[in-house]
Amino acid sequence: MPSLYIHIPFCAQACHYCDFYFSTQLSQKATLVACICKELELRSVQEADKKLQSIYFGGGTPSILNEQELRQIFQTIHALFLVEKGAEITLEANPNDLTDQKLALFQAVGINRLSIGIQTFHAPHLRLLHRNHSVQDALTCLERSKKAGFQAFSLDLIYGIPAPSHDVWAEDMRLAVGMGVNHISAYALTIEQKTVFGNWVGKGKMKMPDEDFQAEQMEMLMDFLPANGFEQYEISNFARNEAYSRHNTHYWKKGNYIGVGPSAHSYDGQARQWNVSNNTLYIKQLQENILPTETEILAPKDHQNEYILTSLRTKWGCDTRIFQDSPAHTAELERLVAQGLLYIAQDLAYLTRKGKLLADAITERLLF
């Protein structure tokens, strides 16, 4: 049973750290939504299994959609697919978009989970990141959402933002936990080349985040959230009472998914597809009834590497039997265990606490 991802490539303003595909030119928004619906139509013809277990609106800023646009997308989905009863339907939102009117609309169309991009509760950091919401928006958006009837939330936080101490990060975690959410996603600030921060670093206007500083804040995260009832079920994701993101977990367990919208990716168990990252070209091709995609048929080695990349980051671990015919990989596993970076139980390899701080490097050592 597939999941559906819809990429909404528009934002009111550009955050200084973000390298996801988006545009701040909103004049094409209505036309692009019509093309997303056309892509859904073309993809539904290709899909044998039309029952969806989850839907995820990402971006960009999906909460920027107006009522007509959002209803148009949902009407198209329900006309072409069967949405499983109880399906998780998530929408990423900026705190300042969560007005009473928008929240009522989200409820009406069937959205039942909000992923709110708070990032930080510290006003100077919000300005540095170039977020377009205020501290007050961040503090009050959840209460408004609960009053509107929402019960499932995830908050996004960023750690490792340059600062003289860890005090701001400690307060960010405290405030996030105090909001009573059941899911928190926390990501280290990374400097991507084609961003404002990347430009600043290149010109010497900003220093790269300090690796030791970020590692210390990740360790604070791994102490504080579990002490407050959260389980780290993936490197960057923490949940209370097993309120895991069903949509993302489906990705990590190599389930099939359909991605629509500019830059969206799809996976059918054998091949990976990705859409063009250009709004104008995306619109042009779909208006000509052409899917704007490229396709890669995955070789056995590609499947193995993707499994390692995703599974090792999760609480469910990586099945070591995929290495059994490779003496070099078996020896590398033994070295990682001896170094205290992995432990193995019942043929499954798991990152240790120390290993979680070095997850990318460990994965590199195990790829085929």
C-alpha cells in the first residue's frame, strides 16, 4: 500500500538555511496546483494499488495554500485514490499561518496531523534564520490548533545555531516539551552551498557551526527528551507513546510511495523517480500531459545501500545478514562494535549513543 507525498514549492520568504526546492514568486501558485492535480491523474493510471495509507504535504510551505487550492487537491485525491480509513494526513505549517480560519479548513478537508516549523523560540535566532513568524506565534499556535480539534503534532527544532552557550538550546527544548506535543523532529544546522548562509560562509561573513558545539547539543537532546517521555526512534525524530510519523516510517522501511509536485521523489520497490525542480518546466510538461520525471532502475547494490542508509538510523536496526557474503563488511562490523559505535542483537545492528553522533560516517563505512 503506497503513501503519497505532495510537494508545495512556495514560501512567503526564503529561510537563510534552506536548500529545499521552493519559490517566493506566488503568481504561478494556482496554475501549479492545477498541474499537481493533473500529475495525480496521470500517476493514478500507473498505480495498481490505489489505497493510500498516508498523505504528507511538504515543501516549501504547504500552509500557504488557500481554501480553493487545498480543496482542489483533496477532491482530486479522493476521486482517484482510496484513502484508507484512519490514514495519517500530515501538513507542514508555519506557526503564523495557523489562524482559526486556516485550522478550520485543515480540519474540514481531513488533515489530522500538523508538522509545525517552529525551529527556535529565541527571537534573535528567528531573525538570523530569517523565519517569518514571531516567538509569540510559536508559543500560541499549538493552543489554537488544539482548540480547533487537532491532537497529533510534530514540532521542528534546529540545534547547533551559533551561540555563546547552550542556554538557548536548553530553553528551546524545555518550551517544546512543555507544549505537550507527542512528536519532535530536531535537526542540526547545516550550511548548504546554495543558501544565504552558504554565501555568507563563503564570503567570511559567518562561521560554520562548530562540530563539537553541535555534538554537545545533540547529546543534550538525547538526554532531555527521553527524560521527558520521548523515544528516539530515528536519529532526528523523537516520539511519545509510539506516536511515530507513519509516513516517514514507511519511507525508512522501504515502502512504496508516490511523490507529486516539483522536485518530488517516488519509489515503487524497483525504481526511483524524481520530478523536475523547476516550476515553469513542471507546468509546461503537465499541460502537455507529460510526466516531468526522470527514472533510475535500482541495481541490487543500490537497494542494499539505501537499506543501510535508512535502517541504521532507526530503532529497528539494520539486518546484518545482508553482509554475510562479504568478508570485508563482516570485518568492518566487528571493528565498529569494538569501537563502541554499534551493537548487534539477533542479527540486527544498532547505533550506540556514541554511534548516533557519527551516524553518517558509520554508514559510509558499511556501504557496498
